[in-house]
Amino acid sequence: MAEKISKLAVIKTKPNAASVEDFINTVSDEQKRKDSFVLLEMMKKASGQEPKMWGSSIIGFGNKRYKSPATGREVDWLVIGFSPRKANLSLYISVGIKEHADALAKLGKHKTGVGCLYINRLEDVDLNVLKGMIEESLKKVTYVAS
């Protein structure tokens, strides 16, 4: 079977120079704002990277090239990150969140998507387990020059 030719897809959500702290300070929910600053420091420390805004609402660390095994399509995307959404905190810590099944069982109250972890409040989860998940995800990454 012929190998699929990869194409670098252009996506709308890209890193920009907007202030991460200014963005977090616009979050109206006080608890979500406080939790965002905790996540910011946790991810900054774990990644050794400075945060950047990706689009208007995602805070990301690092840059990787992700290749879809199904289509061969490639996109440049953040290594780890989060977004303080109205409904919850959306964490981008892995392309396949199910690879963290053991940790998820110990994490606490959460929901998952294909590549996202959704948490209402950090007090609902074990921060040591979350930190471990972030660190494990970072071990599996090949960075792309930004």
C-alpha cells in the first residue's frame, strides 16, 4: 500500500503576540481566573517554555507537528496548553487523551474528548496526578522550531 503524502494544513488558530496575562485577567469567573494562573505556572514549569496565545482563547506552550494517521495531514500545534472556557477549563495535554487511562482513573471529576481534558475547577482534581499527566505528555513530544 502506498504511503500517504503529507500536506501541511493551514489552520486559523496560530500563536500570536497577545498577552497571556491580560487574557487571563479578562476571565470573568474569579475561580476560573485563579485556576488559570495555577495552570499557567504548572505548564510553564513542566515545559520550560514561555506561554503564547494561540488564537484568541488558547494558551499554549511549545510547538509540534502533528500528523493524522488517518489522512496524513499535518498541522503545527501547541505541545500542551489550556483554555478557560465558559463551561470548563479545557486542557490540551495529549493528542490521544485515552493514553492516560490509568491517571484519569485517579484524577478526580473530569470529562474527556479525543485530545482534551475538561475540568470544572482544579479543586475537583488531584493536582499531583494532573502534573504527572502533563509531564508524561511532554516526554513523548518532538518539538518544531517556532
